Amino acid sequence: MTIYSQHANRGKVQILATYQGPGGVTSSTVTSLGSSDQVAPLVDALNRVSAFAELPMAVSDTRGQRVRSYPSRHVEALTDRDARSGLLTGTHSLWYEYVCFELHRALADLDNALQSVPGPIRIAVNAEVDKEAELLRVAVGESDGTEPAPTEGVERLWEFDAPMVRYDGGMDVLSAEVREKLDDFEDDASDEERVVAVADLRVLAAVQAMCSDVDYLHFEAGYLTLSHDPVGPYKLFLTIGAPQPGDSGLKAWSVDVDRWVPTDPNEQLEDPDDDYRSATSQSVLCCELPKRPSAESLAGFLHRLDREPQLLPRIVKTAEIGSPLEGTEFVVTALGEG
């Protein structure tokens, strides 16, 4: 319900909170610091905390052709540190638990950003988060009918289906497209499959978080896949996939290596690092995993691929069925044509 920004003013850098008030869009100062370097991580974390806290309350849960509200238990984690662990243990739905995972990350990043600022700044920022949490609790009570809508003294207005969120459309987890794709997985999934898929999704999201410094990494949360597709002459890319609940899709964890091949076999590249005008993927090898891998093992492998551009071509050249990929626990179970 609030968008945060920074604004230079009289030698200081202010953190501004912008929101819909009774008289229209309004801004107020949260606090001020001496430099933009100090303010930027606070503004980023505050925006993410606000967005992840509000979005589940601003959209409807339409899974199973029913219209319901998403849970609001995540709101307590804004002000109660003991409640934060619950953000990583729920099983309500793929999308909601993904949001909770990202809210947990955002709160941790806010804590880290606050460690290097003076005490009065920490107090002001924590008071801002407390204010957001209290307003969301009022919105929950108003929405479920347990509390009447306040008639006066309301500084920030909340409206269902009209969130004031900076990151809507800028982060996959907040997009309607990802929410709908994850919901589609649950259409034919059993409760047991959903619980497993939520745990799998957390692993993939954790890998993405651990590999924020890895280039050419893309998380397709809506497909439960994570890919590493570096630029280079080999045209090789790696895909990590989790089992997809329901009747179709992957049924086991897998680590796959594929190669881009041109749709036009006569196409020649002037620079071998360029991409083909049009290309399709061709399987090179597959490692079907017997169980869910750890986020640490996947992140470690991706960091190696990022540091050693020759590693993936070398793996492809020496791969044999029944042998692990170099330096990993991932055993090759099939070889392709690429």
C-alpha cells in the first residue's frame, strides 16, 4: 500500500513514503540519512516488504474455480520475529508460499540494511513497518467483516484489487502470469503433490537467491525451472527442473544440458558468440535425480559454471551414462543427440 523512494533535500537524503490518502496521493518523510548509498538498500527492502505483504490481500485465490481470500498470517511476520519462521513452512498454495518466501528474504535484507545505520534511523524505519502492518491488520478485519472500516484518522487507504505497489510487474512473483501458471499446476494436483511442490519451489527460489551474482540465470517460477544460458560459441545451456504436480510435466528432479541449434541449418554466424536468428533446443544429456537436491549443491554447481566457462563444454565432451557430472553428485542417466 506504500511506495518508497529517496529524495535529496538540504544535504540529506530522505526516505519518502507515498500512498493513497483521503485527499489523494500523498507523501511523507520516514527518515533522512547522509548518503544515497545508505538509503538505497533501505528503500529497496521497504518496497519489497510492502509489496509482498500487500499483494496476497489485494487479489483473490481463484484455484479450483472458487473465489476466496488468501491467508493473512504473513502480516504478523512484519512485527513479530518469532512468526518469520512460519513464512518458510506453510503449504497453502504454490503462489502464496512463494510470496511468503520472498517476504522472508525482504525482511532479512531490511535487517541487514539497518545494521549499518544509527539507532534513531532504525527506530524510524521499524516504526514505518509497524504502521504498514497495523494498516494491513485493519484491512484484514474490514475484509473479513470482523472489524468495521474506520471512519476517521486513516492516513493511508487500502483498496482491494488496486494495490499501490512499486514492484508489481517488475518481479515475477508479483505478476498475474506467474500466479496463474502456478495455480494451473494445482488444478489436478493432490494435497500431497502440492505440499511437495511447495518445498521444491522453495529450493529453486533459494538457489536463485544464492546465485544473484551469477550471470545469465533465469528462474521460471511458473514452470518450476531454473536455467543458465551463457553467451558463447558452444550454445550450451543448463536447465534445473523440479517435478510438476498434476497429470503432465516432469515427474522427477532433473539437471539437463541442451544445445541451441539453428532452425535454418545453413545459417552461419559472423561472430561465434552471437545468437542464431531462430533456434531450437537439442538434448545433450540428462541427469534424472533420485531425490530433491539441496539448494547448496545446485548453487555451488551454478557458481562453478559461472566462474569456469569451459566447464560445461568439458562436461559434455566427457559425459557417460552412469557417471556424475564433474565435481557434482548429479549422475548422467541419458545422452541426447546434441
